[in-house]
Amino acid sequence: QVQLVESGGGLVQAGGSLRLSCAASGRTFSSYAMGWFRQAPGKERELVAAISRSGGSTYYADDVKGRFTITRANAKNTAYLQMNSLKPDDTAVYCCAAVNVPPTVVPRRSQNYDYWGQGTQVTVSS
């Protein structure tokens, strides 16, 4: 069982940056691949970025490549999403998710993930 708590959301102007954190409970954080999802009003939830258990493999959605970076610190039981050059279209509730998978796997579908945080709001003003 893993409990996830996000932090770091807020209001930022277009072009600005935010860093989201996802703190996980338990002592087996390194057994879980992590993903960051977002859901804007009226839109479906979408995967933004994901990272393998060791951090050696990552995935990014096309519209965030080059702007967002997903990392993890297994010793701190925390995953991060650094978001730069933010756009109004990035406005959404961002959630982290976890799933126990083999070391190099980077799941890309929300159905693959077993544990979810409550989410943190990110609002980008124009």
C-alpha cells in the first residue's frame, strides 16, 4: 500500500515555472514506477510524464517535451515534476500515481496505475 501526497501547485504567469512534489509513504518507494497526470475542466485525464523505478527511463507527452522534467529521489520517497515555460493550456489539476512494475517499465495508461494522490491545482495566467 502506498499513499501519495502532492504539493507545489499554485498560480503562475505564463512563462513561469513550478515544481511539483509527490511524497510517498512506506519503505518500498523504489519498487514503484511513478506518473504525473493532469485533468483540465471538461477534458479527460492525460499522462504528462512518467518515470521508471530507478529513474533510468522516462516518458513525456509531446506537448510538454522540453519544458517539463520528471525526476525522483528514492532515498526521500519523493517524485518531482519541474515545469518550465508554463502556458495557460497547462492549467489543470495535477496528480501523481504509482504502480509496482518491473524495473525498466514506464506505464503510460492511467488504468495501469494502482495508487493515486489527491491532486494539486496548477493555474497559469496569460
